[in-house]
Amino acid sequence: MGSVINEKSNDEYLSRLRLEKIGFVFQTFNLLATMSAYENVELPMKLLAKLSNKQIKQRTVELLTKVGLQDRMDHLVFIILSLCVLMCE
């Protein structure tokens, strides 16, 4: 984005920066429980609107496959999180 980030940076600019340039790794699961794993991964790409629907679908499948969730794409996040908790016990 090429601009200085400081206390004068406005919220709109910072939100755009986070959407376009920064990936987050959370200590907790910050996913929308009412959406599937596929929909949670797809959402930021739809909001950004830089890829075609076909590209978004391909990238979403690619990313979920990379983390071993290709067989759980349509599962609601709550179900996936429950499985993760059971597997960690």
C-alpha cells in the first residue's frame, strides 16, 4: 500500500490493509460457526473481489486441501472444532 502506518491512519485504510495484505494466525478459532469450512475460507476472497468466482472456488479448495480438510469442506465449523477438541484430549 506504500503509506506509513501510525496513530493517524484511519480505520478504513487499516481495514483494507488487513483484508488485502495481512494474514492472521489466531490462538483461538475465530470462524463463523454458522458457516461451513468452505464458506469461512471463501469469505475474505469474496469481500476482496479480486478473483473470479471460478478462481475463488479453486483457491478455497486448494487451501482446505493443504490443511487436510478437503473431506470436511461442507461441515459447519462447530462440528470441525468439536472434532479437533476430541482429538486433542
